[in-house]
Amino acid sequence: MKRYFITGASRGIGRAIAQKLAGAEHRLLLHGRDQEALATTCSLIEAKSAKTTRFVFVAHGID
């Protein structure tokens, strides 16, 4: 089993990569800034029976 850390998994290319890896026996750590969109990605991935871990990072007040 391989492990992958995918940034930007909430949507776009990051989500597409996560979905591509989901079919195999992989453990995915998904990162995104939009908690709701990341939850949607996780639901899509878990439907393909891959195990996921969510990591949401929201930067407030960083200049």
C-alpha cells in the first residue's frame, strides 16, 4: 500500500488526481482550503473504497 499527500484536493487537478489514485489500494491524505468541497472529494474517493484523511488549512490574516 502506498501513501499519497495531495494538495488542492478540494477541486480541479487535485481532485482529479485523488480520484485517479482512489481505485487502487492507496492511503490518501487530502489537503484543501474549502472544507465543504474537500468533504465532497472525500465522499467521491471513499465510494471507490480508498481510505482518506482530510486536512483543511485556512490561513486567516496572513499578509
